[in-house]
Amino acid sequence: MVRKSYRLAINRQRKANKNKISKSLESSLLNGNNRSFWKVWNANFKDKGHHQPTTINKISDPKLLCEMLAEILKLLVIQMIMSSIY
């Protein structure tokens, strides 16, 4: 029972950290703070050579990940523009 509680707490903390990173990246982008965005990005996703490369949706190629991020951001901007119009 204690082990299960411990594992649940660990998983909750991991999810909270991922949300914090996502919110920090989003905030930097929305505020137009490129320096802050790349600082957060590099701190969390840059391959430091001592761990497995970042993999998202089974993609680990940095160029493809950047293209995927660009598409998501493009859709986000379009959505923000459309919501401010209507």
C-alpha cells in the first residue's frame, strides 16, 4: 500500500513537471520572449549526451521534432487569432 502511494506521488510529480515546462514554453512564446523560450527548451530538451534523446510520438530526430513543434505553434496562433476575431 505504501509503495503504491509512493509510485502515485512520483507519477503526479512527473506530470506536474511536464505541465510546468509546457506552460513555461507557452508563456515565453505568447510574450514574445525568444531568449526565455530557448533557455527553457535547451534546459529540458537539449541532448546533453548522457541520456536517451527526447522522443515524442515515437519521433526522436531533432529536425522532425522542431517541424512538429512549428506546426503545433502555427495552429495555436491561428486558433488565437480566430478566437480574438469572433
